[in-house]
Amino acid sequence: MMDRYTKLQLVGIYAALAVFLTFILLPFFEMFMASLRPLEHLFRSPYQFWSDDFSLQAYKDMWVTVPLLGRYIFNSIFIATSVTVITMVFVVPAAYAYARLDFPFKNISLGIFLGVNMFTGAVLLIPLYRVLRTMGLLNTYWAMIVPGVAFLIPTGIWLLRSYLEKIPRELEEAAFVDGASRMYTLRRVVLPLAVPGLIVVSVAVFIGAYAQQFLFAITFNQTRELQPLPAGLFEFIGYQSVTWNEMMAAALVGVLPVMLIFLFLQKYLVAGLTAGAVKE
Amino acid sequence: MAELSAQASQPAANTRKRAMSENLFGWMLVAPAMIFIAVIVAWPLAETIRLSFMDAGLGGEEFIGLENYQDLADSRKFHQTVIRTFYWMFLSVGIKLIMGLIGATLLNAAIPGRALFRVLVMPPWVIPVAIGCIGWLWLYNGYFGVLSGVMMKLGITDGPFEFLAYKSSAFYSAVVTDVWVGTPMVTLFFLAAMQGVSRDLYEAAWVDGAGRWYRFRRITIPQIMPVIVSMALLSAIFTFNSFEIIWILTEGGPRSATTTLIIDTYKVAIGNYKFGEGAARAVVIVVLLAVFSLIYLFFLNKINKRYGAK
């Protein structure tokens, strides 16, 4: 058959995949290995590939070296969750409007939303800094939440819109004919049907919100207690030396929440995110 | 059927009234998001443009016309930064696309275990970039990192090699990390596009005796071309704007070897509180990105006409 491979071809494919995946996974593997080694062993040169003194000590000590570590992880999750909830409040009605309704400047306004994707926070940092200062939001959670929401709204609208477009129109038409108002139809007919899509988009927004915290945190927040993990991790870099093993352990513990969510939902997420790539 | 009878019985006036309410309702739903974006993105953008004509810092503002732009136009260092940014972008995006094509082709092959391999590609896409970069910081460490260790074992270098300490090795190390961050997304989009290509095409070619390479070149590539073009430009925008990777690995050094426009802007504006000079740089970035998006639309239209329209 067409899909049958010879032995040699199979070996080639697996070998190439091994190289590809090594590149992708090497940093994680090395982070994990470093987290298992005692510090004095890490600082042994030349590099040793294997050692007999692996331990989980770093996973205990890291909470002592950086006492606020637990707080940083909480902050990361708290900021990402708040960003997700607020973003969805803005995204759901807008995505519905773009999927279903016809109104003046529909395409232009959608274009403006997507144009926002072109700018990262870095370009707008200066005035954003001043806006947040004027509003008195610097050095608060809001300083990291508000810009986060702004940069995720366009992606959220885009993803949810393509999902809503797939829900059959007939159901709404039927509700209209029965005399239901537009708001009622949106709340009682469309949203319940869109629950799977809402979950996928929320998780995508959450992952994005979890990932983008570093820049906003180092620029808009000087309060240590409010730092998210990606910024807090740098506290393992001391004046004298870097406790690499504990830093790696903390980094791995910090990505665990998103990795778990992702693993559970990866099938739906990938399908939802790449939907635009597949021809209808 | 209900739809049909409802339409038939509706007088023209009623339809018009309904259209008006749809306009209003549409804007009612879009307005909150629009206003939020206006305050947090559009207004700061306008402020950036205004500030770029000012001598602005912590002390105050003074209108100086085009002086900030004139300084940039005269600065050899800035020209080098622009060229470096484009080199960084083209190199990194080029590698990402090639890696993405290879990766997607491998993951699309009908072999046992592919479901697992597809999941294993994704982690760099999911985790915060800043945390991935900390891993790379460790890999690039000369004394204790695995890369330098392997090179020493193989006899490529005599002693420890600090990847981030030399101008060109720091630059290419940053490119490798950027490729690592960007490749999973490109791969998965290409894979999704490849899965959307109709099997009939391949089977017809196969019956005619076309080999794998021929089918890849003459069927796969043309069929997924629209996705390749959009990913190329999307990655270009991401790479151009890439901040965290360079900032965490090198902060733009050594001796500006990894300073791209974004890093330069951040250093001038946030690091040195030269808001006016920083704003002028930000405007240059926005203009360059706007030109990009125009090219994007232009190419996308062309490609879609050639491949998409059936």
C-alpha cells in the first residue's frame, strides 16, 4: 500500500524523529537532571553525564532558599486565572457578534483587533507604564492583569469566533421565531452549546496568560510579594553563586500546572488552535 | 421550514427594524472589548507617537520636533541594530519553517507511536518562554552545561566553552533558543494542514507511480502553501518582537551582539528613562511591522488565488 514503509525507511523516520525530539526535550531533560544533583556535584567540571548521588533534596531546599516561592507560584496561577476570566467576559459577546451578526464596520473592527497581535507589550511599554501609573495600578496585581487581558482579547475573539461559526444557525432561528430576545437566545441557546469551545478557548487564554507574565512583571511591578514565578525564579541567582539545582526544581514545579492542564486537553486544544490551518 | 414561513410572512418594515436592532446589538457586544483595547493599546500607541517628538524623561517633556528621528538616522549603531534585527528574524524564521516542515512530515508518517510523538513536540509551546530560557541558560553554561561538556569530551574544545560570552556564539545561541520556542507551533500548524490534504490526490499520484519525494514536492507543498505563508509571516512578527529570550540569555550583549530593536528600545526607554528616544524607536518598530503586515496581506492574497481557489 501507499503508506507501507520499507525497514530502512522506518529506521530513517525513527532516527530523524529521535533527533528532532532530542532538540525539543533536551532542555527539560537537563533541567530535570540538574534538579536531582547536589549543588557541589553540579559545580564539577568537566561535565559528567551520570552520577550516583541523585536526590530530591533540591525540591525540599528550594522553599527555604527562596521563602516566597510558594507565593510566586500562587501569584502566577492567580494572575493567569484573573486574566482568563476577565478576557472571556470581553471575548464571548464580541466573538458571538463576529460569528453571527451583521453590523457596520464589522470587518474593519475585526481587522483592528487582529492588528493588536502585531504589537507586543514591549513596543507600548513606555506609555503603558504611564497609563498604569496615572491609574495608580503600578506595583499591584492589576499592573500585570490589565495589559495581559488586552493582548489576549484578539486571540480569544479569533478562536471563539471560528468555533461559534460551526454551531448550526437553525437553533437560534427557532428561538427567534418563538419570540425569544437576542440576549436570551445568546445566554440560553448559544452559550450552552458552545461549552466545549469555551473551555478550549479559556484554556488557550490561560496558557497564554501564564506564559506572558515575565515582561509585565519586571516592568510594572516592583513589589516582591506580587511577583509571578518566571520573575521570582531569578532570586535563585544570588550575589555569590547560583543554586541551579533548586532553580531548576522550582522551574519544573512551576510549569507543572500548565503541563497537566495541557496534557489532559491537548487533543481538543491542538484541534481548536490549528482550526484555521485546515481547509473547510 | 419554520424559517421559510417566518420569512414569507414578515413585512418589509419588520425586516428593517430587525436589521437596525442587529446593528445596535452587534456593536453592544463588541464595544466593551473595543473600548478596553482602545484604552490599553490604541491610546498608548498614540502616546508613543506623541512622545517620539519630545525630549522626555523623568523630569518632564519638551517638544523637539524630529530630533529623535534625526539622531536615529545618523546613528551607525542604530543602523547596525536594524540590520541585526532583520538578520535575526530571517535566519530564525527560515530555520523554524524548515524544522516545522521536517517535523510535520515525520509526525504525519503512518508509524506506530505517532500519537505520543505529537504530544512530545508541544512542551516548549505551552510553558512560559522565560522558564524555557532558564533551561537554555543552564545548557549554554560553559563549566557545567551539557553542550560544552559534550564538546570537551569530543575534543572540539580544549576547555569550557561559554556560549553566551562571545559575540557570534551568543547570537547564534539566541537563534537556536528562539527556534526551539517557535518550532512546535509551526510544526503543529503544518501537521494540521497536511492532515487536511485529501488522500485522493496522493492515491492518484501513487497509482501513477509517483514516489514519496515527488508527492511531497508536487502535492503536499502546494496544498499547504497558504499555511506556510501565513506561518512565515506570523513567525516573522513573533521573532521580530521576541524580547524574553534575548533578555534572559544575554540582555542584548556581549557588546550589543544580540541587541535587536526591541531590546534596544527597552534599554533606552525603561533602562535609561529616555522616554522620547525610546518612543521614536518604538515608532520605527511599528512602521516596520505595518509594512510587514501589508506584505503579509499582499502575499496571502496572491497565494490564495493561485492555490486556494479551486
